[in-house]
Amino acid sequence: MTDRFPDQKGIGEDWWSVIIGLVITSAVFVAYRAGAPLDFFKNAQPAEWPTKSLTAHFAQQIGSYLLLYVVLVVLTGLAAWNLRERLDHYVPAFTVLFLISAVVLVLGSQHALKYYGLEYPFWALIIGLVIGNLVKVPDWFQTAAGRSEFYIKTSIVLLGANLPFTIIVRAGAWGFLEALLIVAAGFAVAFAVGKKLGFDPRFSAVIGAGGSVCGVSAAIAVGNSVKSPQKQVGYVVSLVVLYGLILIFILPVLARLLHLPDSVAGAWIGGSELADAAGLAAASLVSDTAVKSFTLVKLSRDVLIGILCFVFGTLAVTRWETAEGDRLGPRVIWERFPKFVLAFLVVSGFATYWQAHYGQSFSDHVTANLNALRTWLFTLTFFCIGINTRFRDIRVLGGKPIAAFTVIVLVNVVLGFILANLFFGGILGRTL
């Protein structure tokens, strides 16, 4: 999901995720070095019950949860205000989201449910789907529930603290190669099938972007670049949401049935899933190792957005449109480039340096706190995905776009499986 005001000037969701991610990382590190670590972040995690007393945990850590809420509502509220949301709507909406996320984390910390892999991503999605499809969600609630991309981008920035730069340098090249092959195959299939079905090449470009790059964001970005009709972009966005949701549950199950190493499973999900949030949910159902390899592949797909917008925008102006269009230049690449990827790399670089100098103490009071905050942002994201997925909206799609998109998804899943095993098996996988 993109900014609710895509035409506004100034700072957008992408930049706000960068600002908030870097501010939080810096604050946690500075507090640690000052001898007053912000451990309320990691303390605001429900205890695994019934092996531990959940009641005692909340009685002892209620202050941590309140502090966490204040930090999140202030920082995200500042971004929402800048993005022209009404704070008298956003604050209560976010408060409801926070309380539901707390319930989700409690469910996900139940010992028996955790044993069977039914942790917080599963419950966040299920509860969101039930509410979104059975209850009419008020507009004021959407001021917070409609910001899933913002939450996930911020959490990915924080993820850099748990993914050392040495791993990115070593495994990132393979992740980028897998991403490049996946994207190339996706667009090749999109244009081949689109030509056979009689699609406008601009529509084929949007379908290829949604199915092979990074889902909703790519479909909208490429759609804007080639001036595709909004109805066509809407078709692809609906398909991304539908297939992304299906793959959240299918890919982790297949990975377990095929006994894939976690690093391979994550790379497979990173090459096959359609959106950052949906893919992260699927990888989280496997393991933290899977999240790391997923990130290396999926972010590599994300960084191609700007280049693809420039390429297809140029094709649209020079070959697909009869009238003269807007002139495109290198600035388009920067405008479309996902800025949060750069912040992710910055945090990873700093965390690698800090870890080498401060050792286990740094992990206990910095990495652990950032990981805990990331878990809350993940939960917010997954719930928002569920609540914004309405099955009745999918029924209006025509058969041809569904057929074309299905072929792309199947090709990506098969090719992603092959490349993940080829690039992330063996020694490389064991480094993650």
C-alpha cells in the first residue's frame, strides 16, 4: 500500500521509514553507551505461557508496554501528521491497532501453538482477515490500518541491526543474482502471455511489475511511469494481495514438507512472494534465519524499481504512445528507488562495527531491543494486510488478467525454488 496522498510534495512514507528507523537505532545505541539501555523494548514481549506466568509478566512489565506505546504512537503519529492524516483519527486508530497486536503476540506466545508454528504472523493475518471481511472498517481506522507499507519499511530498516554487513557482502551478490533472474523471467512471461491475450504492452508491464518485482508498490510505480489506466493498475493490485496472501501459507508448508534448510526456504520465499510484507510474514513462519535470506533476495528485487520505471517509462513515451509524453531522465530512478533499502544497509554497517567492539553486551541491550520493536512492527503490518484484504473485491477481476498473473506466479515459484537451492544451499546457507 502506498501513501494515501501520492501526489503530495515533500517527505513521503519511504523517507519517514528511514528517519524513524535511524532515530530509533541511534537512540537505542546512545542509551546503551550512556549506561541506561532502553530495555523496555525487549521487556514488552509476552512471556511464553503457561510455562511462565503471563499475569505476573504483565504485572511486572506494564510500564514497559506503556513506554513502547508512547514511543510508537509519537513517532508514527509525527509521520502520519506530515502525511496529512488527522491526528484525532490516527491516534485512536493506532491505539486500537496496538491493543490488537498485544492480543496477537499473547496468542503467538502460547507454548503449544508455538510448537506447531502458529505464532504471531499467523494470528495477525487470521484476525485481520476475519475483521476485514466481516466488519465494515470505519474510515478513521484506516488512517493507521492503511499504513502497512510504512510499518514494514521501518521494520526492515531495524532488521539491518540483525543482519551483519559481512553476510550482506558475501550472500548479497547471490541474492541480487537470484532477484535479477526472477524479475527478468517475470517480465518475459508477462509480455509473452500478454501479447498472446491481446493486452496493451503497458498493461503487460504493470502485470510483470506486480508479479515479479515488489507487488503493490512496483505495480503502482510502473503503472504511473507508463501512464497505464488506473483500472488496470487496480486489477494488478488486487491480484498481488490475493496471491500474496495465498503464498504466505503455502510456501512455508511446502518448505517444511520438502525439508528445505531455513536459509533456502527464506531465499525461495524472497524470490517468489509478491510483496515485502507478505513475504516477511511467510519467512517469519519458518525462522529468523529464513527472514535473513528472504531479506537479501527481496530487497534486491526492490532496488530494481527505479531502473524498471525509467526503462518502461522510456518505452512508453518512445514506442507505446502515439502522443508525446513527459520527458524522463535519471531523476526518475532516484524518485522511485526505495530509500529504506539504503537505511537498512546503513544500520547493518553500524551494527556490524558496534558488534565487533562491544560483543555480547551490545547484542543484549541493542540488537535485542531493536528486534523486539521489529516484532511489534511486523505484527502491526501483518494485521493490516489481513484487514485490508477483502475477498469480495477480488471477484470483479476478469479471467484473462488472472490467467496471465497466475502463470507469472507459478514461473517465479518454480524458478525461485531452483535458484534458492542453487545459491543458498550448502556453505553459504550456514553463514546466515
